[in-house]
Amino acid sequence: MDRHLSQDVRPVFASENVPTMRAPDVSLHRRLLLRGGAGLLGVSALPLAPLLAAAQSGELCVDGQAERTAKQTAGPFHLTGAPFRDDFRVEGMDGKDLTVRGQVVDVACRPVTGAVLDVWQADPTGVYDTRSFQLRGKVQTDADGRYQFLTLKPGSYGSGFVRTPHIHVRVQAEGLLELTTQLYFPDEELNAQDALYRPDLLMSVSKGYAGLSATFNFVMEPA
């Protein structure tokens, strides 16, 4: 991994100290991959989720090129040092299980191996934990640029300045510009009221026997 990446994107091994969670205080196909993506293997602890349709029409890659993913603000609730893990859920916290998966590629449609996705979000009631790493974590892409993690669907929050349900993601990879953005859910009533909402950042979401399944593919620019 690039030595210039921030230190908090290092994988955490079993021998390292990871903050404990308290109970509820809880080969890319270049021509056919669609924006929003097709389903990949599910989180290892879950049955395989069905393949998902794309959230948006049109191919992600056209003539071997892809448009970069739109950037959005990190907001005030990011914490550095989140642990590497693929299950962000909190024991005893009520909510809808949500598996998010997809691929990270560059603008030339090449899979990005070893990209680190730093993920954070509100809980199902719309509250961020800023004292520990509840509903936060990092995952790393595999040799095909694929990632996956399991979490709970976030809630909405705010009055006046309303935030529809969303997930924050910061993606870092060697030789590529850091990408910070937010992912949204289709068919949410508050999407139209959220000033930050963008339809090109919609995940593809479906209901399955293992909860909700969502996909999104990130496109990164060269540094």
C-alpha cells in the first residue's frame, strides 16, 4: 500500500488493540458493468444475496472510460482510526441488516486492488456515535477491486436542514486521488428535501432473506 496514505488506513491485525463496542450505547467486465453494479459475493457470514439490477441506466464504462464518482462533504462526524472489519453492526441495536458491496475501479475501468474504504454512518434512529466506532469501519478491496460490508440501515435526521438516510465513504488507493462521498437509498421520502442528495450516488437496493442488499461501484481519478 502507498506509504503516502494516512496511517489510519493500515489494516488492523488481531494482535493490535481495537476499541471494543458497547451494547447499544451499540475481472471487471469493462463493457457490461452498470453504474450501481451487479451483485457480488455476500458477506461470508451470510447466505449469498441475489444478483442486483443497476440503480441507474447506462454502462459504467464506455469505450474503456468511466466517469469519476461525485465527491461530497465528509460532514462533522468522521473519526480517524476506525478498525478493519466487514461487520459494523452493534450487538443489541435494533435495525434492518444491510449488506453493501460493489467494486472500485479507476477512470480507465481497471479494478483497484487494495483500496481502503473508510465507512461511517448514523444509527437507525439518525444518531452518530462519536465516542467509539459503532457503525464504523474499514474494508479493503480484493484482487478484482471488490468490497463488501455488513451494517444497519441508517436513519434520517435534522430539522430545517434535513438529511435523508445515507452512508459516508472515504476511498483511498495508491496512485489515485482520495474520494470522499455519500451513498443514498432509492425511494426515500426525504431525498427530495435533502440539499446534498444526488441521484447519481444512489445505491441499488433490494430486499432479501438476509435483509437489505445494496450495491455501488466507485470510480477514482489518477493522482
